[in-house]
Amino acid sequence: MNITYPHTIENCIGEKLIFREVRHEADGDRVIVENFVAPGSGPPMHVHWLQDEGLTVVNGRIGYQIQGQPEQFAGEGETVVFRRGVPHRFWNAGRQTLQCTGWINPANSVVFFLSAIYAAQNKSGKAQPETFDAAYLLTRYTTEFDMVEIPRFVRNVIIPITYQLGRLLGKYKHFEGAPEPLRTSPGMAVLH
């Protein structure tokens, strides 16, 4: 996948994400981001198994939560870091647009994955991405990302069936050339 930076994506629920650049570092490529989130919007509880993420508030107030912990808040100039393998969510907890700068390291396939999720949300016209695209992304990139609020039965049975049905119906032609999912190395634990 060839991407020119900066690369901007927007979804229909008030989120705009600009991938500013990719910096090559010893521990993997770091993608530098800037996001804008409408009041009340933000990603649901999710986990990236192989990446750390940091956000610094430029304008507004961010609400965030680590799974199983109480909600927390940060204001302008404060930084929130989400470690790999730790389910979390964040949202705009203010009345104005939330603006943050940040990074994701290592970048892996996150630019493709988030671009495809935003496109699937725009296709459905709501926060829940279009069903077949969501099934493709959550199945193909299961070693990298997970949406932990989806009930286990849906994740383990319904989504794989939907993915296979989508393959049979030819729903995934627009994903040709998608980056290969990362597989964990023998020494790396994945905590599904």
C-alpha cells in the first residue's frame, strides 16, 4: 500500500485523523498523528496487541478509560499513553472539538487499518462499520487489533461466518493489496 504523508481520514461520526509522517526508529516505525474529535465522539473500547499509543491534548479535554478502571480525564498539555495489549478507549469529554497530537509505535498496519475502518463507517453512515468490511478487518488483523466490546460469541462465531460469506460473495475486491497481517514472533505473547 502506497501512502503519501500527510494522509488525512475522516469518518461520519466526527473524527478526523491526520497521519503526519512516519519516523524510522530502532524499535520500529513511529507514525506521528494529529486528531480532531467532536464532542462525545471517540473510539470504543479496543486493543492494539503490538503497538503503544500516546496522545497529548492540544485543545479541549480528553476522557479515557483502561478496561476495568474508572474513567479519567486530561486537559491541554497533558499526555495519555496506552500500552500494547491493554484495552482502552478515549473520547472528547469537552464541549469544543478535541485536538491531540500523538504517535503510534511501531506503526505496523495501523494507517491502513484505521483508514479502512473510517471508510467502512462512512459506508454504513454510523459508528458501526459496514458489516462485511468490519468482518474482513477484524478477521484478517486479529493478531494486531480487537474490539473488546463485541461479545465473544459474535467475535468467535458470527464475524468469521460473515467474513467467509463475504469472500463467497466477492465483497473484498476493494481490499486487494492490503498489507499482510503481522504474526507474532515465538517470544511475543498475544493476550486474546
